[in-house]
Amino acid sequence: MSNYTKLINNLEILKLERVKENVDKYIELINNKEKDVVESLYELTNLEIELMNERAIYGCVVRQKSG
């Protein structure tokens, strides 16, 4: 099993959906020297934080409607 496959499996286990969706794009950007590794990791983690915030807002809205 390749390290890439292991990475994808780990992302699934950790439920890092946005990272998993975008990892290929960022690998390509790094390989093309358009972004460095730290910048890419920072952006990928920001995508996860945005998703977490979206879910929190959605959860609040759903609770208000049902309450």
C-alpha cells in the first residue's frame, strides 16, 4: 500500500473531508512550486475549520427551528 493510499485512509478515519477533497490539488501545487508545504497545510486546515464552523452554524439553526 502506498503512502498516498495510507494518507487518504487516515483522512477518512479522521473525517477530514475537505483535506481529502483537496489534497490532490495541493500536491500538484507543491510539485509545481506554486505553493510551499507549510502554506498548503495551513490552507487545508483552514478548509477544515470552515467546514467545522459551517456545521456549527447549521446545527444552531436546526436546533432553533426544532425548539
